[in-house]
Amino acid sequence: MHSDPFRPSALFAGFLAAAAFLTVLPVDPRARSDWRLADSAWAFPLVGAGIGAVAGLAFLMAQLLGLGTLPAALMAVLASLALSGALHEDGLADSADGFCGGHDSEEKLAIMRDSQHGTFGVLAIALSVLLRAAALATIGDVIHTGLALIAAHAASRATLPVAMRAMHPARAGGLGVAAGVPRLPSVVGAVMIGILVALSALGPLRGLVPLCLATAADLAVGRVAQRQIGGYTGDVLGALQQTAEIVMLLAASAR
């Protein structure tokens, strides 16, 4: 593991490590093993911006092929799912199953660890896809849709390092412990990059409201996780990302 993840020569390696975890891209597998996830947290919004750009390109290609706005929006969501490997959607589903089932924190954590999705998990994924597609279809314009996707994917992943530092892992093992705690400069860097990308894409005024709403929504989800299971897990991080992305896209689509 690199002793100083903030050396200029190590920044690209940190970005690769973030890409190895957050996407299905064929990144050198050593990038995942040589770095703690927390040491690459600053790069989460950059990887997110890339995923959003690919989704925006899928929206453009769908419209060039003559598809309507709603099918194009669904193709954009599908592109982001394919590139990320549905990592965050899986976390959202597991969190929904755990939080809505089980009588205590241990039972809820056991449900979340189960790879099989229940009714609440399936509904959560379906609602996530439908809400995002509806928001993108409402925006409609190719350029504004692409910019909204970049903003939402970047900012939603910028919230993850904050949760990793502010909350405690809910179980002794798992991603929460293995990932480590991001250093404060890494957290600040991720937040600043996420805000900068979002405001640059949506504009200073139109971007501020979605950012504030997404932050408030994630604070609520974090509070629920704290009460339900006493902290965060990798699944909770997925739920936080999905919540912020959905809220940002819905806010960006408001007229």
C-alpha cells in the first residue's frame, strides 16, 4: 500500500483504484488490492462523472437512432447500470430489505448480507430506475440531460467519503471495516470535486437546489441507518448514492 496517497505520482493510481471498485472496467486488478478504498475516496466523484458522461452518450445515441425520449432515458439508466455493475442498486435493494424487515439490528444485518433480494429490495430497484428515467425524460433535451447525468453521478458519489468518515461500520467485518476511514483532505477533496462538477454542469443557481436536496435526503438516510443498524455498511453506501442521484435528477427536471 502506498504510504502517501496524495503524492502527485500516486494520484493516478488512486483514480484507478476508485475505478476498479466503482465500475466493471478492466482495470489492473492490483489497483484494487494495493489500495485501501478510503485512500481513493477523493476520486469517487471523478469516476461518477465519467459514468454520467457514458450515460449521457447512451441517451444521445438512442435519440439519434430515432427512439423517443422515454426509451432514450431508460437506455441512459441501463448504460450506467452496465458500467457500474449495478453496484449501488444492489446496495439499495439490500438496505431496503434489511431496514423494512427484521426486528433488531442483528437480524437486519443478516438480511442485508443475504444475496437474495426480497419484495422491498425489488421494489426499491424498480422505483429507482423508473424515477431516474422519468426525470431524464422530463428534461428531454440531449445537452441538459447529459449535464444532469454528469452532475448527479458525480455529486452522489461525493457523499460516500463523508459517510465513511462520519459514521461507524455497523458490523465487525465487511466493506465498512476493510475500506478504512478516509483522511479529511480526501473527504474535502471529494466534496469539492462533486460540488464543482455539479455546479459547472447545472449552473451555479440551478445546481445549488439539487445539491441541497440531495444532501438533506442523504442525511435522512444516514440517520435511518444509524437507528436501524448502528452505522453503515457497503449496502448503506449504495443506498446513499442512489438516494442522492435520484433526488438530484428529480430536482434538475423540475420546471
